[in-house]
Amino acid sequence: MPELPEVEVVRAGLAPAVDGARVVGVEVLDGRALKRHVPIVGDDGRGGHGVTLTSEAAAIRAADFERRLTGVVLGAPARRGKFMWIPVVSAGEATHLALLAHLGMSGQMLLRAHEAADDRHVRIRIWIDNPEHGELRLDFADQRLFGSLALDELVATDDGAPGGFVGNGLLRGAGEASAGGAGVAPALIPAQASHIARDPLDPEFNDARWAERLRSRGTGVKALLLDQSLVSGIGNIYADEALWRARLHPETPGRAVGPRKVRELLGHVREVLGQALSEGGTSFDEQYVNVNGQAGYFAHSLNAYGRGGEACPRCGAEISRIPFGGRSSHFCPKCQRQR
DNA sequence: AGCTACACCTGATAGC
DNA sequence: TGCTATCAGGTGTAGC
């Protein structure tokens, strides 16, 4: 579900509540929401996805997560692509630890009053005390459990540039400063997010390098947009939308896209991400919501995604829907010709 | 190295 | 009503 714009809406919403707040309590209701959390003591040696946690292993993780997170002070949340993290600070100084969050397909970070009733699918509750805003509850809810929280080690970025976006307001668009004044992002990134590329709205994103890598591959351009090691933050919705804007067929091999067209595609990616951001992200149902549980409006602005069988807003031809890696690609067969 | 298939989950909806 | 199949915004890993 949540792609870059949705995760950024959540990150920005979390910032005023968590920055400077102390964790006063942690309760793991479902240990499966800690898939990425590796306990220090009693490590079961089983990590990552595609591995079913035994209930014993899940209990070890839960206990470790609760023990180590309780009592810490949190800093300003950061984001790269679809990964988000909140650094653990001590006496105002960053430590080597961060609370890492990935929302997967259905994850939500909800800010609620301390004693508010639970939302559906809450897996982890974190009680925080903010010096300015008082006591709040940060709930991680996730229907499908593809998302997770973890305590993860912060490592140096390989290029020495900031690890991700940190700002007091919502990121506005390609390489722009935040609305509320940019925070100083340290050159650190959680180890588990360090393998993904920078996202297209990161000022340090290397356009030429990306273009070169994309044009060296025989894979379809949609699969390349979704490859988080080439460019992060793009998912099924915005891949389809960017390709529609660029008039590119999703199965066009990377090496068949000319240099000019590749630059154009990147421009469309930035444009669609920026527009979605300004409209609060894309919500089809209750699955994607901001920290207050509210939906975004960008679903009204989609041209291709989810519109199979409808008329192309540009040429009127019928939008096609074809299988793609266990889900679907949506495109206009007339304006997005295979080349 | 690059690519595909699949595993990890729950729930909504459609069709019988 | 109740069963089964299909679909959903993501990612990591096994295996060819």
C-alpha cells in the first residue's frame, strides 16, 4: 500500500509528537509485527521475511523490543523511500539506535490519546510522553502483517550524505526544502534500510547514475521502477501513473528507452510523487491513513492505476489491465505502445 | 548477476 | 447461508 507519498505524510505527522518524547511504555500484542527486529539476547537466529516465527521466537523478540525501547527519548523521524525511522537520542545526542518502521501493504502509525480505544489490527502500542504535547499513544496497526517495527542499528551512509529526509514539515517535491525548515539529517541510516537506493525526491539522488543503470537492463521498465535498489519509494500505483504520463509501455526493456525518454520518465516520477504528496497520498479504503486516521485524496487523480476497462483520460482508448508479478499493471494500449 | 516464483498474512468481494 | 477463489498499496530469499 503505502508508497513514498503516503509514508512521508505519516513521517511528517509523527514528527511533532515523537521528537523529544520519552517512551514510557511498550506493549507488543502480536510478535509477528517484529519481523525485522533482531533481539540482542536470546537471538533465535531467524530473521527476515518468508520465515514463520515460532511463538517462542516471537515472544523473545517482543520481550527484547519492549525492554530496550522503554525509557528512551526519541528524535526527529527520517525517511528514505518507504522506510521510516525515529532515532533514539540520549541527552539530545543521537545514539547508534533507531526505531525502524516499514508499513508493508497495510501498516499504519496512529497517534491517539493515551487512554483512547484501540483501532482495528493494532499490533504494537507505544506510550510516549512529549514535554509539549503531553501523553500520547503511538499505535502500529497492520492488517496483513507485511509491515514491521524494529530496533535497528544506525550505520554510516556509504556516500557520507544524509541518510534520509528529515523535516519539520511535509516534503514538498523534487529536492525542495521542507515546509517547516529542514532539519539537519545525519549521514546515518538503519542497517536494514541501507541496501535501498535514495529516492527520487532526495537531493542526493544521482539522476545520471540511475539512467545508466536502467538503460543497461533488459527487464521491463516497470519492474525497474519497482526495484528499490535502483530507486526507492515507487510502488505499483506510482509506477503505473509515471509510465502513463511518460507514454511508456510497462514491459518496454530498460535498454530500449532512449536517454531523453529516461530523463523525461524521472521527471514524471517526481511530478506524480509530488502531486500525490500535496493531496495527502492515495487511499482506496481504510488501509492507508495518516497518523490521525484520515484518508488522502490522490485516488481521484489517478489516470491508469485501478482503471482497467475505463477510458484513457488522454485518448479515450480502453485502459488495459494485465498480470504483473502476482498483481496487475494498468496502462493505455494506445498511448503507451510497446517499443 | 539477473530474473522468476513464492512465501509471508488478513479480509473484502464475487461467484457458485 | 456458506463455501471457494481471487485480489490487494511490499519485500526478501531460494533457485534457475
